[in-house]
Amino acid sequence: MFKGSTEELKIEINRLRTNKNAVVLAHNYQIPEIQDIADYVGDSLGLSRQAAKTDADIIVFCGVHFMAETASIISPEKKVLIPDLDAGCSLADSITGDQLKAWKAQYPEAVVVSYINTTAEVKAQSDYCCTSSNAVGIVNSIPEEKQILFLPDKFLGAYTEMVTGRELTIWQGACHVHEKIGELNLAEKQREYPDAEILIHPECGCSTSCMMKSAMYFDCKDAHVYSTSGMLERAQESDAGEFVVATEIGILHRMQKENPGKEFFAASEDSVCDYMKMITLENLRDALDYEQFEVKVPADLAEKALLPIERMLQIS
Ligand code: SF4
């Protein structure tokens, strides 16, 4: 492993990236140092679009495994690398290809909508992919008479059900990070920062009940449900000077950077995805130098998994 100061590491990363015609894509939940050195920082949908249009020879994906897999499906001719192969996702792990096969057998006429946080095996058996920013639009695009199997996130499913008014058949999966964000936490934060706007990610387990309460009891005022990219836009557009943000805390770095005059507070300091934090400047440098660890989806599987992703990209 390369030994050097942070500044030397950054110089090395920039040198290798240029020499190898590589692009570094980073998710909003990455550590600040990775976000600052990346060519592009975004949510799952934004990163998928970047992977599709880049003319780089190598994509280094600073995120979790299913994201690198998605990049490989979209750009099979590119070499896709992830700096740490153990960077997984509890939500993607909540349903396997075999489990989906068995679930589909119970509902042979149903349309399958899979959140992008799924493995290639699951995508390959799906009709549509979606992200938190376009789940509502995707569901609305499906004829009303069709039954929809929505997976794997039960919270995003419940939120989508509420907004669209459609009855969905929802897989009971969850992300361990978002599951930890509770109502109590938000109520406490609201008392602590009474003038703050509350920005909630739809995967966060409190969103449905919080929205219900804000409509019925007005005890969760100024709460807004957004995708991660929607949160970033709202932070810029809003006149509020303070925000309580209910999602993984990595996004606070970008919010603060883009809005220096405003203040951002985590709804829960425990909202940390350990998988996302496995990517470091050291292993990013090694990934570029040794071209490791390659994520490659077999061609036949990639071909099937590409269809629901393309349908999603067309609709959103
Ligand atoms: S925050 Fe949750 S959904 Fe996102 S990568 Fe981590 S475990 Fe997966």
C-alpha cells in the first residue's frame, strides 16, 4: 500500500486518473475526502447516468457493490473498479434472485419494480428499476389494473403507495441505516432547532408517519420528503437558514459545501453507512494503480438486467 500524506495521496490519485483515462464517481454518502476528489458526486440515478455517458476507459466507483455492478451493466465495455470488495448493502442483501423467483411465482401476472439497490440477479428478473427520486413516476407509468410487486425497501414502498394512491405488494426489506432513524429522534431535533426545515429521505422509516402527522396533527411542521438530489436542491432554494437532515450523514458535507451561509444538522448522528465509509483515499489510490477490484457482470445476466434500467432511464 502507498505510504504518504493526504496531499501526496491526492497527487497520486490525480496522476493515475489522468494517465489511465479513469473517472472517479462517488456517492453522496462517501467520506468528505472522497467526495472532494471525485469527478462526479451524486445519487444512484445521477451516477448511473454518468456511467452511461462517460468516455473514460476505467470507472472507479466509490460507493457500494451493487452500484459498481450497475455501472458495469450500463457500460460493459468499460473496466469498472470498486476500491473495496466488501462494500456491500444491507438493503440489496435483503432479497436474493432465488427469493424473487419464488415471489414472482406467486403473482405470475404482476409487474416487478425493483429499487436500484439490488443485485444484478434481481434486476435481471425485474420489469422496471427505480430510485427514490423516480419511484412515484415509475409506478404512475404502469397501467392501473396491473398488480405491482415493489422491492426491496418497505419504507420506500409505503411512501410510494401513499403518494400514488396505488396498492402495492411490498417486499419487507430495509436498510439498516434508515431503519434506525425514528420519529422520536425527529421530534427531539425539532425542539432543538425550532426554525429548521426538516428534510427527509423516503427510505427513512419515519417519513410516512411523519408526513401523516404533519397533515393531521401539525406536530412535525416544515417537513419535506425528498430524494437525496431533491434534498440538495431544496437546501439551495429554501430561504431557511437551518436544516435537520434525516438520511445518511455523508450528504451533510456536500450540503454545507454548496451552502456556506446555512447550517445543517443530522437528525441522527448514528445514521452512518459503514459500507459507504469503507472507501478511503488509500484504497482509491490502490484501485487506480493496480486496477482492482474489477466488478464484471456476465454478459447474459447483464443483458437482462439492462432492460429494467433502460426503462427507468427513459421514464425519468
Ligand atoms: S445507506 Fe443503506 S441502502 Fe444505502 S448503501 Fe448503505 S446499507 Fe445500502
